[in-house]
Amino acid sequence: MEDSQLVKRPTGMTILLVLSLINAIFQIFSAFGMWITTPVMNQMMADGTLEESMAPFLSIMQMGNDELETFWQIIENRLSINPAYYLFTALLYVGSLVGVIKMFKLQRIGFHCYSISQMLLLIVSVIYIYSKQGSAGFFNEFLMTVMFILLYHLYFKRIENDPEAKREQDI
């Protein structure tokens, strides 16, 4: 197929794909890291060595008492989540990453892979986090997910409805 016959990916779609790519890679490493370290960090929290090992870092940060309390509350909340959540999240972000890579190639299957992974991420979050720690933040997460899925859908519709563009064959 000649280059002039290939579909040009819209710039806005490329920007969204780059953002999704960066997010997926970051989330994969973050979730796998949390899955691996959560049991050890829980043990360190229980015996006081986590606070002791964090003391030099926290002294550099020069946090006030309220900030320190908030910091430790966030740590406790993260460590209270079942490590399986982090494993499921990492695997679903791998699915999301595969979808993003396929969408870079303008393959419609990538949109479906991305969308399913993102919706399953919401479900996993509801099961492991929001059902136990309250629903604060769920609306924002839901809104961002729906927004990205809708924008990708609209970009694919725009590409498919362009009478001058000839579609690449899905590989």
C-alpha cells in the first residue's frame, strides 16, 4: 500500500495515545512494585521499622505534624489494600498498553482491548478499594475513563467516516 493511501492519525488522537502509553507503563511498574512490596511493608509497619527507615527522608522534607499525619494515613490506606488488587491492576494495564499500541497502528481491536481493560480496572477498584474505603475519588476515575474511551471512539469514527481516507487492513 502506498504511503498516500495510508490513514493519517489525527494529532489529538496521537496526544491521547502518548498520554495513555505513559500512564499504562507507569501504572504497570507501580502496581507490580506495590504487589511485590506490600507484604514486606506491612510487616515493617507493624514492627515500626518502616517509620524508622523513612525518618531521614521525612526530615529532609521538613513536613509539619499535620502533613506527617496525612502522609502516614496515605501509607496505611495503600498498605491495607489486598495485594491481589495490585496484581490485577498491573495485568489489566498490560491489556490497556496492548490496546494503546494497536490503536497507534489504527487497529480498531486496540480500542476494544483498551476499553475492556479500563472498564475492568474500574470494577477491580470498586471491589478492592471503594467498597472498603469509601467512594471518594471514584467519580473522577470513572469520568476520566469514560472521557478517554469516548474520545478514542470519536477519533475512530472520524477516521472511518473520512471519504478520502483508505483504511489500513488490521494485521
